[in-house]
Amino acid sequence: MKLGFIGLGAMGRPMAENLLRAGHELTVWARRPDAAAPLLKAGARYAETPAALARHADVVFIAVTASADVEQVVLGAQGLSEGARPGAVIVDHSTIAPAVARAVAARLARREIDFLDAPVSGGAGGARSATLAIMVGGAASALERVRPLLAVLGRTIVHVGDCGAGQVAKACNQMIMVAGIAAVAEAARLAAAHGLDFGRVRAALAAGSAGSRVLDVFGDRMARRDFAAGVAARLHHKDYGIFMAEAARLGAPLPVAAQVWQQLNALMARGFCDDDTSSLLKVLEA
Amino acid sequence: MKLGFIGLGAMGRPMAENLLRAGHELTVWARRPDAAAPLLKAGARYAETPAALARHADVVFIAVTASADVEQVVLGAQGLSEGARPGAVIVDHSTIAPAVARAVAARLARREIDFLDAPVSGGAGGARSATLAIMVGGAASALERVRPLLAVLGRTIVHVGDCGAGQVAKACNQMIMVAGIAAVAEAARLAAAHGLDFGRVRAALAAGSAGSRVLDVFGDRMARRDFAAGVAARLHHKDYGIFMAEAARLGAPLPVAAQVWQQLNALMARGFCDDDTSSLLKVLEA
């Protein structure tokens, strides 16, 4: 199938590589063209604009950072919507506001272009190993058309609901995950206050009711005091900003998430923007 | 081996039954003697006081509720310390303050009685199926003597450190677990505000970076709106009270746990004391 991929960062590049490796004809575009070099070497073509990319693609994937980035590459000048043919499907893997996903989808629907919000969980490692969890919002018929392609990118693909539902699920994912990191950091802080080695505490907890991927991955980083980023903390801070604003708009009380958000603010203020979110432990230390 | 068991509630009774089934000679005591009836039927003996129970036991297990309960059965009138022989081991499975565990251990050490704090995680189900995670603080030599007995009760046995270290690990376990429940409840609330079915959101999250036992078990209860207690919420509220007081004493900042604690206070105020802690979702609803 003729595919397009926009956004070739830590997530997008390995995802695009997996599509190319699966034998698809791939055209790519990135804000910084040099990001495309490894893919061009592997056989992808480069398009000068998102519109040009869309002109020849049956399905276009997006993996950029923020709501404004998605609006720009889809609806901006020389954006996807100027080039995409009726019947095309645009799959957005970025983590953005559900309301923006719904608005973009509505604009594209007028031109008979399907839009799926399909944010992912699993990080750059999951993107490389094609083990991402993909949370999809939008028309079930559009999802069925692209499902074989998504199966190249991830291990679980769940249709959560209508447009925006994928983004809501991703918001829930980030809220739970980062709250978990914050709780593990506080446990590590309490253990240290008692003079205990957190590595042994973590080992005791792993098999019990507090066991989680967060405890395994981030708890281990804290125990080893390895704060090099898996995902940069500023991205989790960005994600919290999105759904805390949504919660305010909807009148949904999120007291624990609000406290976690303040800890992420402290993390940014301390300058740990590009470090791992396990650095939340350092905010609790002198 | 000659064993004693004190405290025959939701946790203690199935644990005592597993020891009896493994072929040990078991004497039991409970504050309410009728709690012992099923065990006596199965072959256990009844002692009139903890002191009498200790007189013939090589190892005594305790599974009661609070710090004061442990102090009473060990150090009170007709308590274990009056009857236990030098060389005996007392294993306390209750969840209590680390400082109390250390104080009780110090008192018993004068009489050459070993005390291990060995709180467990896994709930009544884990107690029945002997799959508990057991977190042990105290002398390694004492742990090695009772390890074959603990292996009858649980699946993982981790020596976390000196006296009190098991209780610190349990505090970390409860902090992380209940913070997780609170975060899942807020995710369910946010999903509902967006008009989504939380069951589908949960399914999308299970395989990703937010995956955990809490999401599996408590998330499922919230999705099905089944708030019947696994463990009564008042026990989690009690556990939070213990380590929040310890954190204040030690000067360890626990901002997220502090917020979770307030939500547990709200849960108590709403009268959900004996319901499941997944009821934290109801506190967020109108």
C-alpha cells in the first residue's frame, strides 16, 4: 500500500522503519528534513510538503508532539488536507487534546477523509520492537481498513470509541503512569528516610499488590539512581497540561493528578526537563 | 514443629489453616474465641491466653490489626513474652508502625526471643491460595529458621533488612497501591466526563505502560461498579495513617500520598469504611 509518514522523532522514526520493512511504499516528511536521512537510505521517498505527501498516499501516519503541530501539518498551508484524496485515512499517533482531535476529524470529514486518533503507549523501545499499545478513536470502518498496518506497529490495538476516545484513553494512561512514578518516588524517599536500600524494598514489592510496569521500570531506575531519560519528563509535563485543562473544562475533579502535576512543575523548575521522570525522586530530596 | 497462631480474621484464619494442612501441630488464640471454631474442628488446639500458647510453641505467628493489638498480645498481661521460651521465634504478619515493631523486638531480645516483622501483601485471596508476598525485617538467622514455614504461607519471601524493614516495605506497598487505586479512579472519572465506557479504556491501557495489578483488579471493579470489599477501605485508611505519621516524624515529604490520604478521609466521611477502596471513584462523583 502507498503510505505516508510525518514526524520522524524518537517515536516516528522506528515506526516508519517498521512500515518500510513490512514492504510498503513509504513517503516521509519531517519539519527537519535531515531527520529523514536514515529512512531515505532505507528506500523511503521524501515529499517537499505534507500536501505533496498526501497526494499519493492511501494512508498517512502522523507522530508529532503537540496539538498545534497536528493542526499545522493537517490543516495548515500545504497541509495534508490540501493533498489528501477522498477515501484516504489519516492516523494520528501524537498525544494531543481530545477536543483538537475531534475538530481536526470534523474538518477532514467534509472532504471524505477519515481521521483516527491513535496515540500509543510503550515508548521508543516499544516503537522499535513493534510492541506498542495503540488506543484508537474514530470510525470502526476506518480502523478496520488500517488494522493490518497498525499490527505492524504495535501488539495491542483497542478501539476505545468515537473520535477523541483514543486521546482520552492516552490521557488516562499518562495520568495513571506518572501518578505511579510519583508514588514510587515517595516510597523510595520514605525507604531512604528509614535508612533502607530501595532496591531490596522494590524486590519485596514486585510480586505483591503494588506490582506494576512502573515499579519495574522506574522503580529500578530510582534504585540504581539512573535518571537518563527513557521519555523526557517535559513530555509527561505536556501531557498533564492537556488533560488537566480538559478536566477543568469538563468539571471533572482530579485531586491526586493535580498534586502530581505540581510535582511535575517542580521538576521543570529544577531544570530536569530532559531527564527521566524518575527524577521526581530528586524533587523530594534536599 | 510446634506452632502457635494468634489472630484468626480474614488473613489469619486461612494462613493458620495452611500451616495445619502442612502437618504442623498448631495451637491458636483469638480475642473472639468463636473465630477459632473451624480450626479446632480441623485439629488445632485452643490456648486460654497468648502466654499459654507460647509455652509450648517453637514459632508463634501473629496476624492482628493494629500496633496496639500487637503490643497487647506480645507485651500485655498474659502476653506471649510471659510464656515464650528463649530461642522461640515470633513472626508478626500484622501491618503496624515500624517503630513499634522495633520496640517490641528490642523487648523480646532481652529474653532471647527472636521477633520478625513479616507483613504480607496479596489479601485474603492470597492467604487462601498461599501466594502472599512476605516482606521480612529482623535477624537473617531467625528468618532462615522459619523460612520453610513462611514458604507454606506465601510465594515470595524477601528479607528487606533489619527490624522494622518489613513494615517499611509494607508501608511502601500500601502507599503505591492505594495511590494507584486513586489514580485509576480519577482516570475512570475523566473517561466518564468524556462519555466513554471505562471498561474499554481499561482494556486499552492494560498492555501499556500504565499496566498494573491495581488497574487489573480495582480498575475492573470500577468498570463493573462492583464496590464489594476485597479489603475494607478502613484498613487502607489505617495503613496510610501509620506511614504519614512516620513521614512527619522523619521529615520525609510525601505530597502525592498526602493527597491520597485526604481522599481516603473523604471516603471514611462518606461512610464507605467497609466497602472496597475502589469506592474512591464514588467520592469523585456528584
